[in-house]
Amino acid sequence: MNRTGGMVGLLGVLMTFSGGARAQSFDCTKATTPTEHAISDSHTLSNLDMKMATL
């Protein structure tokens, strides 16, 4: 793996586990339903939630 590929991979891992990289359409600190908690806990669901919010 070249240096650029390694840096891109590292950035992806850091963004996956970083709370700041998530962008859901609501404030996760106020999540009350199981659905809101699932979205807050999942990078994939968080991204899909933001896409749905912009449709």
C-alpha cells in the first residue's frame, strides 16, 4: 500500500469512530426512541438519515 492509500484508510477509520464525523438530522444527546439511538450509534444509519433529511 502506498503512503497516500494508507493515509486515506487511516482517515476513514478515524472518521468512522469519531463522534464529530457523524451528521444526523437531530441532536443525539436528546435521542429517546430506539430508532434515534440506533441512528446515533451507527455511522451508516447516520449518513443515510442526513441524506433522507435533505430530500
